Amino acid sequence: SGGKNIGWEYTGRGNLTLHIDTQKLGLWPGGFFTVEVEGNYNKPINLDSGAIMPVNTNQLFPTPGVQELNIPAVTFMQFLSHNFGVVLGKLDTTSGDANESAHGKGDTQFMNLAFNLNPTLLLTTPNSVLGAGVIILPTKDPKEAIITINALDGDGVANRSGFDTVFKGNTAYTIEGRLKTGFFGLTGHQLVGATYSTKNFSSLDQSLRIIIENGAIGTEDNSWAMYYNFDQYIYEPTKGKGIGLFGHFGASDGDANPVHYFYSIGVGGKGVIPGRALDEFGVGYYYIDVSNPKFTGPLAERDFLRDEYGVEAYYNFALTPWMKLTPDIQFIRPAQKDVLEIDREALIASKKKSVDTATVVGLRLQIVF
């Protein structure tokens, strides 16, 4: 109910990931190949809610709004020592901003993008890009501490190799560090990172995974973002199972990037009900301080966005170890406060419709081979 449109849809996504360890193949030590194949089908309801955060993250991959099969990742990683490695190829950047209770592509935990990936990063770091970087493991164990530094093609998309854009100068630079903690004898993680893009932003592109009316915007050069997240168990009867807190925080330049400031907080848990060791649940709240983009042409005076916030709750029932069923509910005060219909011939606004608070109910079935 609410939002821009009322209705329901069914959608799906398939993902096949192949990991190859060169040492286990009897070749050379420290080499890892990753190939990812991904596709989705049918129409999502992401455009119906009026929110700039998609309510169904699953349907953003491999390419938002396009029903096709792509290869978003072909990556080679080589460790030169126990503490240092290099990576290059077509990279799936969604592995960044990892969080124990709120992360991923919307297939295991929360469905709303705001709880899966920090939205301040979406402008500067496309999800499938040609790039290269270094990996630093201070303790030799990536689960204890890891630092990554990358240079990425700022124009990368999943349905194109990227060789036609990678040398055009629209480059994104990223640095991120994640540390495992043991406060009060309980498992937790702390993560900080930053991105900077040299790209010239002159249009709104749905591939950014931010849902805003299409249109030309005033030219903005470069964009930056800084982000932080944490997860911390507060009850952990068994390592890796219990109840914990999580939080994401981000800030951007607010010029090219419509997501100026962002935070989300919540509670997540797994295996806390006796006899339900594989069940998971989560409840979270997010808030986005939104900057209205500066349109050109007939939309020059358009000011249609407000700050956005929402709540989501899910429970992930493990029907079997390989099949999970997840009911989900979201309440969102969307960023779009009205929808403007334009008479393309007269270049004038013909109708304006207000966008109310959206209630979104979802049901997800996941099968893991």
C-alpha cells in the first residue's frame, strides 16, 4: 500500500559462482580464480514504492531493470606472501562493506538495499567493474583483519566487458579495512572505508541502484564518500550464533551524490531458538539525508525529494539446510514526495501526485546447491 503504485509482482534471481584454488589443483600456491554468472527475471516492485532505496535488492543484480544473464565477475587473485596479495579482473564490488548481520544481495538477510550496501557508495562504485587492487592481511588470517585498496572503472556495468571505458579517466579509488574484535569476550567487527571518483556526473543513471526520476542534471565533477559499520554480539552462547547489534554510517559530498548522509541501526540474530540452529532474523531502521539533484531543462526548478527513512523486519526459516523461506515487511517514508508527469511536447508539468508512506510485504524462497 502507499508509495507510487499499489500491486504485487513475483521475481527471481539465479547465481552460479565458481571458485578455483590453484594450489589444490596441484599448480602453484596462493592463486585463486573466481567466475560469477548471474541473471534475474520478471519485473520488481522497486519503482512502485517511491523510495530511492530499492525494497528488493535481489533485482538489482546483475543489471537493474534488465532481464538478462551476465558474467559480473571474472577475477584472479594471487598472494605473494602470507600477508600480501594482488587482485585484478572484472570485480564484483558487493563484497565490500561486509557486516555479520546486514550485508549481501538481498538473498539471505534484509531485502532493502539500505541494509545490504551503504548507499553513499552507490554513485562512485558500480557493482561490476574492471579494476585492480592489493590485499593486506596483517595477521595472515582474512577473518581477523583485512585491508583492501582498489582502482576501479567508474563506468563499469555487468553486461559489458569494460575495456571500452576503463582507460577514459573515470576512475574510482577505494580503501577499506575490517577488524575482528572480541569486546567482553563476544565476537564483533569494525569496518571503515572511503571512496573517491574522478568521474564527471552529468546524468542520473538507474544503474547506480538509486531510484530517481531520469533526467539531465547539472554537471558535477568528482565525488567522495566515507563509511563505517560495526556488528557486535551481545548474546553469544555458541561462537557465531546469538543476538547482536549492527550499524552502518556514511557521508558523501552531497553534490553529485543524492545520498548526503546515511545511517542504519538494528538487531540481528541466528540460531537462538532451540532446535532452529539455522534460522536467522533481523529488525532495522535506516535514515537518509537526501540532496535534491540539480536538473537542467524543463525540470530545472524541480525539488521533489525529501529525507527518507524506513523500518524492515524479517525471519529466515530454514526448512532444510539448503532451502530457506523468509517472510519480510517494510514500512518506508519514501524520498519522493510527489510524482511529476511531463507533457513532452509542451515541456510543461501536467499533473502532480503525492507519494504516501509505503508498506511492502515480501516472501522470499532461497535454494542453495
